[in-house]
Amino acid sequence: MSLRSFAISVIASFAALSGCVAQDLRGTTGQLGTLRFEYATADVCDGCALDRQVLVGSVLDIEVHGVHPRSRYAVRSTAPGIATFRPISRCRFVGEENCRDAIAVDAKSAGDADLEVFDEWTGTVLDRVTVKVRDAASIDAVVRVASSEGVSTEKLAANAGGVVELKHNSDVAIVATARSASGEELIATSDAIRGAYADEHVIGPRRDHPSSSATEYARANGPGRTTVSILGGAARQELSFVVVP
């Protein structure tokens, strides 16, 4: 039996003993048919398939299914200039609820990179899957009412002059969607999309509201007119605001 066959046999045996073969069907099947993968970043793309495209600059997690917890594996990228991968743990305490291990993806430039999962002892590739990284061709931004309870479904539309009117001391969420040249919605995190504020005395960022998502939280700080630009690589959308007392 080859080293690769032996490594895969061990993983399959562990999975069968734990009932994973019948129950763990989440994610995208790898190219070798051994493991399954899915994007798993809260508020961004939790449970998304690996055929989704990722915006350049995003940092997000991939969960791997089918590897027994006692197995030791490592990861590598076939194109580190496009995307790099590293194992991480989202566990702060032993026995923590929803504690999990994952693979962090750093999307660096447009292109395709294979994530390879290999046995740390034998060096045998257990499975691989392609991560697709793309530049943004356009940014679509929607302004919504925000509060301490979260983002409302209420959209704040611009007036006939293209200006969104806000009340002084009100909070808003600017929800951004990045699209590729083909029009496909890209998975994007706050590492890849940011807001540029022309006058923070009128509208400024809410730095007490951290999030992994491509949503910019802002507050109307004082009366006046200003703009906020939502940037994603070379793509941008500029929004005009007026804050009234």
C-alpha cells in the first residue's frame, strides 16, 4: 500500500468510527474526493461553497471536513503570490463552545491558487481545492439605518439630487457589495473594503463597532455636507450626504 493510500485509509477509518461518512456532508468536495471544504467567516460567508470568488485583500477562514481531530495535517499554496494559507485555531479556552480549527486565507492578488492539505508525517497530499481570487470591477453600496441592535432592513434612499439626508447623531451602516468583471458578487471582508471620509466632523466612522464584514458603520457627527467613498482595490463608489440638526 502506498503512503497516500495508507494516509487516506486512516482518515476514512476515523471518519467511519465517528459516523462522519454518513453525516458530515457539508462543504465542497476536494479534487481528490477525500475531504470537503467551506468558507466559514461569521457575518461574511458562513457555509459558502469554495466555487465562490473572493475579493483581493480579503482575509477569511476555510473549514475542512473529514479529517479526524487526532490527525496532524499541514497546508500549503500552489500559488502563494495569489493566496496563502495557514492553520489557525478560533479557540481561546479549552472546552469553549463553538471552538474550532480552520485554515486562514489571505487573498493577495487576482488568480487561482490551490489549497493543498497534506499529511504532516508522510507528506502525502490528502486533498486540494481551488481558491478563486478576483479584483473588484465595481462596488455597490447601500445606506441603511443602524443601531446598537444591529443593521435595519430600512434603506435610506438618496433624494433627487443624489444626496442622502441624515439627522445629527444618527447611525448608519453602509453595506458594500463588490462585483467582478463578470458581475459575480465577490466574498469580501473588511480587510478588502474600506470607507474614506471627506469630513469626519460631519460624518465619521464608528470605531467601536468592529466587524469582519464589508459593512462600514458611521455616525452623523455634525451638520453639513460631505461625501464617503467606499473603496475596494481600484473600484469605488462615492456617496453624498447632508446632515441636518
